[in-house]
Amino acid sequence: MLFSDVTLLFSDLKGLTPDIPLWLPKVMLDLYVVSIFYYYKFKIEHDESLNFTDLLWRVFATGLVATVLSLALWMLDFLLGSTKLSSNIFFIDVEYLVNLGLLISFLMAAFTCWKRLILYQKSKWLIRGWALFEFALLLVLLSANIQWFQQEWLLTLVSILTGLLALVLSANMKWVAYLNFRQKWTSLLLLLLSFFYLGYFFYTTNRFSEEIALQSDAFLEFRSHVFNIYLFSFVMLYSIFSFLVILFNLPTSSVFEQKLEEVVNFQRISQSVQTEQNEESVYEILLESSVSSVFADAAWLEIKGEHEQYRLQTHQISESDAKRIQEHLNGRNVKGVLDQSSDRTRNLSTHLASLKGTRFRSLMAFPVHVKGEKIGTLALLKELPDGFNKEMTQIVSAFANQAGISIENFRLLKEAIQNERYKEELKIAKTVQKSLLPNKLEAGQDFEIAAFSESADEVGGDYYDTLRITDHQVGLIIADVSGKGTTAAFHMSQMKGIFHSLAQQSLDPKDFMIRANQALRYCLERGSFISATYFVLDNKERKIHYSRAGHCPVLFYHADTRTAEYLVDKGAALGMVKGKDYCNYVEARCIDYKPGDVMVLFTDGITEAKDQKGEEFGLDLLRETMTEVVSKTPKEMQEHLIRKLYTYTGTEEIDDDYTTMIVKFRQ
């Protein structure tokens, strides 16, 4: 562009026929405009990291660089003074074209940035309007080089369309509302500097145009290039609109920022259940958010703790002063403030002024509820009378309500975590309990055993076990720990240790019970006990030695007479008698067994199982049930009994532990 324009200028001044066409400089100018347009399109328009002020800074920076370069040329003119070079038409033309290029570069940068701002929160019609505007500007750009487009009516139509579109698009200022107070002042300063750049370049290009026009017409005059005028006008128009809108929106900045802060504070309170570790953090957030939202000078938060005791959290006020205000208002029988019985925004300056030593003249309070129960009161104070308005009341009321919901959720979450932890502990306890029961039962040459146990809860207190004492003796035990849950399982583990320790000493069953009671009397808490029956099967003598400690009677089936009876013997449960005279409450028995005899050991969960009417399974039905299947194996007898129990109760959910041990003596 520079070369072609200088060549034409030289030919015009010397009266020569130029070797290049007269339209070439204008075409080169159009190509320069298009190149600059696409450069900034990919440099600015596609940079998603730029925010509103960044775009204005980009316009400012581009204008600053262009102005500095232009001033450098001006300084060169100043240094040359009145020399021939400074007045040379070709030198002046070069300076003019450089300034024109810098101006177009600045205008295109501003045009691209204004596009980003205008299309913020874009709509379908806005995008179409901008596309039509760019197309109209393209037609204006090409009008200087297309002969058929230079008709006056067509130029007028395009000009009117372009002007209307520019006015409509310039009215899109939605981005201004998202600037805070500081950003708006920064934007006003940047726009003022942009006005300076526009004015400077407009003056500079016009000055050079006038100097060159006095000597020749063969140059690219800024004022005669319609596109440049339109582009300059649009950039100036949107800059003026932006400046005025930002200026008139300055008073609302504080309101917008306050509302934004309220939203952020509300979000902090709402999300505190996920981010905070305890309720104290929620209370602190509530106190801080309320104070900052209504510009309170002081505040306190009174929360009900354990044993109905209240504790205070304060902000810019001591606990003693807060209590003095409470006592003063209660003493003057002021209703509707701390007790929330009426309007909380009433004027309290008269009451507070009568309290010596306090600077506060306004107070409003809000209850904090959790599950409909009041757990505390939030009180806010100001030094000025009537310092709180209705909007502030609504804001803090919303904070207090949301804090109550957050605290409730926090407590529910805490309970859920505790329940999950409890369930996990129960799983561990259940695993431990299963490990306490034997995987394999001892069997003699002339008897076989089957056992079954199912807990009503995750863990239970029923216990059974076997242990080989000698080659011809096997020890058996069945026990039931009072209570349920982990405590019962813990006592069951103690019983297992006692059984394995004492049974190996080949003790008489009565001595076994006496020593077991002595070992347990300091381990069991008051009210706890263990019922048990201990057996020693002697296959050499074919006898059963046993002792019963408050446990269920043994069901014994005699094969020779085909009769079944319960062996009811004296015996107190282990742990019920703490003294050494426990020997008086327990006895030992011995019975013979014959081939085909069956011994059924069980816990009270079997006989106390209830049907839908509440009637218990009972000893008689148990005897009848077992008599039906005495010819079967112990395993089959056990399965028959369990099926009968579930059929009787009508459900597989049990109220007490089911435990059985069935011993059958071989033929």
C-alpha cells in the first residue's frame, strides 16, 4: 500500500504516466483492513480467558502502542525542524500512511473487543444482527473498488442499514451489570484513554491529509474512505455508550456487590455441612455472614448446649456486655426481640439508650430452629438508631433458617456416620462371634453331634462347643448369655476361654460350674449372668455326667421305651451368686445312655418362639417335634426342628437367638 501510493504520488507530481493502476492503493488498503480484521479475530475473539476488563485493557494497550509509534514520528518531525525532508511531500505521505495503518489497527482491535462485549449473553437474533452488520461493513469496504456498487441510491441504502444496525447493537450493555465498583472505575479510565487515542489519530490523519491535498490528489485520504469513517464512528459510538452506562451504573455497584456477597454467604451456609467438621464452624459462618450482609457493628449468637446450658459466640462485643443487654431488655419486659414474639425490627433506641455504658442503639434478633425446636438466638446490633430495615431482616432471617437446616443436616449426617460405624463394628463382632463357635464338633465312637445357631441381632450371646478331654471322654457345653448385641458376644468369648481352660482339667461337672462362676463373678456387670449346661460323655462307662446352671432343661429320648423326658435339675446361672456359697446352688447328675438314645440341648429362644397369636412354641411342642424324627440323623433332626420353628412363627425374623445341639447315640 505504501509503495503503490508513493509511486502514484510521484507520477502525479512529475506529470508522468504511472506504471501501476490507479486502483491498486485502494485495493491494498482493503487487503490491509481484511488482514488486520482476521488477525484480531483469532487473537482476541477466540481467547476465552479474557474477561470484560481484559478486553478493555487490550483496546487500551493497542491504542497505547499505536499512539507511542505515532508520537515517535511526530518527534522525528520536531527534530527535523524546517529542513527540506520535513516538508517533503513524499516523507509526509509516508508519515500519513503509517499513522493511517496504526489507526486502522487500533480501530479493528476495538471493533473485535466490542463484538465480544456486545455478544455477551448472545441470542439468535443478536448473532444474526451482528452478522448482517459485518456484511454491510464489507459492502462499504468494497464500494470504493466496485464500479456498479458506487450508485448513490445503493450507497445510501447500505449507509442507513449500517447506521441503524450500529445503533441497535451499541445498546447491548449486559456485561456492565457484572462489573464491580472497582472494575467500573477501571473501565471508565480505559474508555477515557480510548477517547484520547481516537481524538489524537483523527486529528493527526486529518492534518496530514490537508498537507498532502494542497499538492496532489493521488493519495489514500482517510476522510474520503467511507469504511474508515463508519468503523471510526462505530467504535466511538460504542465507547460513548459504554462510558455513559458504566457512569450511571456506578451508584448501583455497591448494591450489586452486596447482593452477590449475600448469595455467596448463603451458599457458604448451605454447603457448610459438606465443608465443615463440626457445628461450631456453622455457627461462625452464620455469625460472620450476617454481620457482613447487614453491616452490623456487633453481634452475638446464643446456642443451647448440653444439659440445657446456653453458650455465647460474640463478634465485636464482650460476653458480659451481651448478657447486660439481655438482662436489661428482660428487666424492662421488652417483648418481641429476644423472644421473637412480635415484630423484630421495632425501634429499640429508647430502651438501649437507657442502658448506661453501651454504644448500641439498634438490635434485631432471630431464632435458630432445628427440627422445630429452638436451639439458639442470633442478635445483631448497630450504633445508630433504626439501623436495620426490612430487607436486612429478610436477609438475616433467611441465613438463620438455612443455618438451622444445615445444622440439622449436619446432625443427621453425623448420626448416619455413627450408624454406619456401628454397623461396621457389628459386622466385625459377628465375624468374631462366628470364630468363637467351633467349625467342627468332636464325635465319639458311639455318638454323633449336630449343632445350629442363629442370632436375632448381628451378634448374639448363645454359645456351644465340644472338647476332647481324654481318649474316652468328650466335654460338651451349651450356654446363653443374658442380653444381646456386642456385650453378650463379649461375655460369650469369656465363656469360651473358661470352658477350654477348665474342661482340660478333667473336672467333675459340678466343680466345673463352681470354678466357672468364680471366674465370671468379677467379669460380669450387675444384672448380667450366663446360663449353661456342661456335659462329660464317657463312652467307656457309657454314662453322661452333667451339671446345669440355670439353663433350659435337657430333652432326653429313651430308645428302649420310646419315651422322651426333660431332665430338670437344680442350678443357679453363672454370675447370679457372687459369694463362695455357689456350691449350694448347683448339683451334678449322671445318667446312662443306650444305643438309639437322643439328647437335645437348646436355648430359650427355641421354646419361646411365638406364632402370630403370641403363643410360644413351648416344651411340649418341642418334645413332639423331636419325637417325630428320632430315627433320623442328628443333622436331619436339626433341619426338621428349624423348619418347624419357621413354619410356626410364620417368619424368618427371630426375636431371640436359636441354638440347638443334638446328640444321638449309635446302635
